[in-house]
Amino acid sequence: MQSHILNVLNLPLMDKLLQLEILFERCTLRQIQELFPLIVHSMFGINGHVLGWGLRTTTMENAPHYFNRLQHFLGVHGIWMQICHKLLNETTKFEIDINLLPRKFIGMLQAGPMFYADLINIDILKHQITTLSLNAFDFYIFHFALYALQPLHTINPIAMQIHNERSKTIYQLLSAEYLENFLPFSPDARIEPVNFSNTIKAPQPLPAQTLQPMRQPKYLKLPSSWRNSNGVVISSSPGSGNTSPQSDSSGGASGRAHVWRSESVLHFFVDIWLRYDIESEHHLPSSEYVRGVRTLVKQVHFFANAARIDHTPLCALRKLSVSMVKGRIYAFLCSLIDRWPLDSSLSVVLELWLSYIQPWRYTLAAVNHHGGINYQPEISRYFDGFIIDNLIVYTHIFMQLLPRFERLDYSVYRNAYMLHRFAKMFAQHDLIGRLQQFERLHSGNTYGFDSPQRQVNTLNRSHNSSYNAQWNPLHSSNIPKLFSEDMHMQIESFLYVISMARNTVLSNIRNLRGEIAERQRSEGYLKNLFKKFMGKSTQDEITLCEASRIPEVLRQSIDAFCRTFNVDMGNLSMLEHDTLPAEPTPPASISGKSFSFFDANGSLDTSKLTPQQMSLNLSNIHPTIDPAMLPIMTNEIKPLVRALHFISESINNKFGTQIAAYYAREDFCGKLTRQLLCPPMTEQWFGKNHGNADLFERQVPARVSLRALGSIPTLLVLGCALCFGQLWCGAPIVGLLALCALFLCYSALLAMLS
């Protein structure tokens, strides 16, 4: 059986899934139990190919058949989840070597959290944790969560391309499906699968997530009950029973049977994902991983916000879920922001932060509203306790992001929209007023409180909040002040930089419009009419279309910040969005200084440049791409464009030298060639290397580009020519030849006039 399963696991994915389904039908439960760990290891690339089954490289765009097949096999209603539940009983356990787990997770286990008390095996002689013993469901979910920590985007080119896009992998879809199923936002939701053995886990208490120690414990802290290396369960405190609050309130084992899976999913995802060692890892986590953490945060909010109306055994877990995330999210966000590159991908980190600090967006009312990203529900007093508990996540993360936003390039629309999201969050309702009030109350004795804990207790009573705001001693002594005089001046300086960047964008738009108008005048009326009819847009026109949206977005952002932080907009010298200044006026603090990175000798000298000057210089650097390599547009046929690109590349590779020679000639042949071919250009793009965004360049010679033949307007013209030839001459080819002759005559005329 071992050799057979190894052969099956080496098959291509579609054949492998089919053979596994047949195997599950024919094998006994005992045989499936022996094969189960091998299948899980193959699935996630343990002791084998690192990609495993390709869960983090398969998307609906690149492999729709694989995507749908994996979803059907691994989903909550799939055959794999049924197998995991069939193997659930008291004796069937699968072990994981502790040395294979992340360092921070091992440190958490050594602190002795109560949830893992019946899962860890301890060598009683060495006084060390050796393995984890998990049932089939926990074994799979644990490996599923660990799989997100593998840095696939740094070792596989396919993963690198996918993780830089917004496409959703099957791993992301399954993560969301598992979280929504096992952490349901509705109290009457049914957790699938329903039918399985009830005697799975001994009831365990559900403690609140404790603060992590400042240093590693010298000795292992034993939980109240643990399992030695021989598998014998030992109690370290006689007479101490493991009673669950859920069991007490819901009738014991029957309630526990439907709650332990939710406990496992919540603990494994939070304890593994939010303990990603960003400081020690050489590579940053992928954008896919950060989006996965955001999915977890949103679902935890949904799960916790239903605690008020939930009277099921899940209620106790709902009340503890947010505090579990709170124990890790602040350090996770700070480390992530410190190392994340300054480009548009910063939006995934921003959205994670915004999702965590806006729990009022993830309620049953919000689900029924279907308001989307622009939906702004009222912030009820119920969430005051959450705001107090997480005040430092609001204030300090904002202060940490501010200088990074100051250095972004706002000639890119995605960066401008990211700033708009940043400004819009704090401008909603009376949030800023509450933050200011709570920050004053956190100032301690200055405002009449004799202890931090008393002020929090007073605040809780005054607002009748359902949250229990626990004072955090790690942060109370040095909590940053968002509403201080120094911070107000920093925000004014920040808004001045944004207004200058906006003026620069307006100036660039005016210059670009002038360049396009000048080129259209030089090309003549006929060529412009032909281009308009064919629906062909140049790179400058595409850039202008995107840049035209930026000034209004920046204006709305500046207006939101000014209203939120009481900044006088008149001090910013911001011009109206419909005016186009000849040159942006430099700030008074840097007037008279050069806006160039180079001195008179052409040497780079950044010692005298302020961040504002560097930001203004960077805003003039634009990525330039070969028009043939632009994303396929809606008026183009994808397979045809790809085929024409392949043909064009083949011609350019084979006859590149002859094409360049003809293009450089000064006679009529050279002029005609320059009308038919794409001109030489310098490609520029930004690439991320070790967390830095660098500008790369590549010279592109004159070349053939047949992409225009892949657009729908061009195909309509060709179709009309064929119909014309059939109707008037009885042969469609005649109409096509006539169209080609007309096009060549037009190109020859342009060549003579040039």
C-alpha cells in the first residue's frame, strides 16, 4: 500500500485527485489512517517538492480546471474534509516534530498556553517539548496554516508573478472558506461537516491570550495537564479539573463536540500567522500572505461582533477571539510597515491595518447593507472599549505610516488612492473626537487619575462598554500622543508636501497635454482620424487618462486631513484642481535650493536634500513600458494578441539587424520604414530588490509590432473590406488587397511629407 500511494502522489494533479478519490472508496479506515500523513505532506510540500500541490500558485486565471478541481476536493463540503472527520476518534493521533515548527511558535508553546495542554508531548527527563499529537482535523488545519509561512515568492518564479498581482489563489479561497465555516458570523449558522464522532477532545479551558514574556523563560512552564514521551497524560496539580466555560453553560460534551473545531482553527491561524518572524526572516512575506491575514482579521471581527446575540456554546470563544488577535497584531503591523517597500504594494498592509481598526464594518448589519468599500456605518458606543484597548494601534501606526506616505510617488494613481483611503478612515463620523478624548484619559495622573487602571475602569463605566478594556503595562508608560502640538506641525508639513505633489501632477498633466497636442499636429488630420477610428491609444494618452484622476483624489485627501486635524488649508497654498500652474512654487523652507539630485559637477549629493525635495524629484520619475507589452485591453482579443506578439517577436529576433539598418537609412525607404515600425525607446520600470524599489532601464530597438491587428475595430475594418470585395468583385481577397494598397499609399504619403 505504501508503494502504491507513493506512485499515486507522483501523478499529475488531476490524475492524482481522481486516484485518491478511488482509493478512499476502496480502502478501510485503518488503511486511510496509515496513508493520511503521507497525503498531507505531499499536499504541502513537506520532505518533497516545496510547491506541494500548488495551492499558492494556482489561480482561476492561470489554471481554471486545477482551481475548480482543488476547490471541489479540499473545500468544506469536499471529500478531503469528510476523510478528516472520518478519522476522528480518541486513539487516532498524528505527531509533528517540534523542531519543524517556527521559532516564535515554539517559544509560545514553552510559555505553557492552556489550549495546547493536551496536544504537547514532553520528554520528562530533558524537560522539553518533543512533539505535538493532533487528531486528523487538527493535523490538516495545522499544516494548512503553516503552509502560508513558506516564502514561495522568493524561490519560485510563478509564485513571484502571482503574489505581485491581485489574483486570488486557491489557497486564499480555501482560507476564507475555512474561516467563514468554522468561525461563523451568524449564531444560527451550521458548521460543516455536521456528522462526526463526538468524543474527540477532552474539554479544555479557554483562557484569554496572555501577554508574551519580554524574554525567553529559563525553564519550561508545564501546563496543568500534559502528555509525557510515552503518551501518558499527567496532571501537575492534583484535583484541578479541566472544565470549560462552554461545557458549564451548554450541557457538557454535546456543546463541546461542535466547538472544538472552531477553537482549533482560531488558535492555529492566529498563533501561526501572526507570529511570522518578520525581523529575523531574510525575505518579506508575500502580498498574498498579508491579504490572508487581513481575511483572518475580518472574519475574527465578524465572529466576535455576534457575541452579543449568541447564546450557543460558541459565545465564550467569540468573546475571546479579538483579544487573541490583539495580543499579536500591534507588533506584527509595526514590523511589517518598517520593512515594506515604498510602492503601491503598501496598500495591502494599509488595508490590513484599516480592517483591524474598523470592527464596526464587520457586523450582521454591514453584511445585510452590501455597501462595499464606501460603506461607512455608524460607530456605536459598543466599540468604545475596542478603541480604548487598541488606542496605540490607532495612534502609533498612524504616526508610523505618515512619513512613509510622505515619500510616496503621487504621480501614480494607486498611490494617490491609497492616501485617500488613509485620510478617509479618520474622517468618518466622530472617530477622531473619541480618539482625542481617550488619549487625554490615557495621560494618567495629569487628568486626575491616581492609577492607569482606575482611569480605564472609570472610562468603562462612563461609556457602559461591552468590551473589557485592559490596560497594557508594556505601552502605558510611553504611549505616543497623536494630538500633540508637535504632531500637529508634522501633519501640516505632510499636507504641504502632498499639496506640492498635487501641483507637480497638475503641471505634468499640462505638459503632457501639450506634448500630445503637438504630436497630433505634426502627424496630420488623416493619421489622427485613422487612429481614433481604430481605437488605438498611445502610451502618453493612457498615462494622461490615469493622471487626470489624481489631482481630485489628492484634493479630497488634503481636505479630509484638514477637517480631521483642524489644519488651515490656506497655509498649504494648494491651487484649485482645474488650474494648471506653470511651475510648482517651492516651499519657503527650501526656496533657493536646487531640485536636482546632482550638483554642478554631475555628482550625486543627497546630504543637503530634505525628504520633501526627494519626494518631488521622485514624482518626476515615471515607468515607461513598450506599448506592445501593455496589458491587453477590453477592445482586443486575448488569444489573437498573444499569437501576434509571438509572431512579432520571432520576426524581430530573426531580422533585428536588418530592421535596425533600414530604420536608420535617410532615403525614402528609411522614411517609409519609420512610418511602419515602432521607434526605438528606453524602457524604465521599478523593481523590488531586498525591500528597495530601484529604477531599471533597457534599450528597445526599432521593431515590428502586429498588435494592432488584434483589436476589434481593426478586425471590423478587415471584415468590411472582405465584404466589399465579395459584393463588388466577387472575391473577398480583392477587398483585402485594396485595403492594403490604400494603407501603403497613405504611409508613403506620410513618408514623403516627413
